[in-house]
Amino acid sequence: MLKKNLIFYVKPNEQCNTQCLHCYNVGKNGNLNIAMYRKFMDTFAKYIQKMDVNFEIEVVLHGGEPILVGIDKLERIIKETISALPFSKVK
């Protein structure tokens, strides 16, 4: 089995409290839907398992300002990610 590193970006929202004029996120207000994220993670996990590669997965919270969704939602996103990938090392 191969060992590979994978960087997985999660965008909890596109909100930002600074709204810089040069930023591509200005004016957007979308939040990550947990139910849709769970479905995506199930599909993603099946795909990763079929590859038969021992991935070390680094999760990066990205977007406008990730903490604007609140700590509870961030914790749910992290828990969903880890629980969907029990066969991989997630950091």
C-alpha cells in the first residue's frame, strides 16, 4: 500500500469581517450545510478507500473567516471529517 499526503480544504463560510476590496470573497455570505457536507464526506471516503492508498490527510479550514460560523459548527465539521475517514490519519 502506498503512503501519500493529501491536503483537504474545507470552506465553512465565505463571510469575512474585514471585507477587503481586493478579496474574491467580498459580498458573499454562504455557510457550509452540515447535512450536505456529511453526504460529500461519505462519497469522498468511499473514493479514498477504493484507491487503496494510505493517506495522511491534512484538513485546512479556509474561506472568508472560518471562525465566523461559530465554534460549535467548526467542531461539528471537524468531527464529521474525522469520523468519515477512520482509515486515515487526519490532522
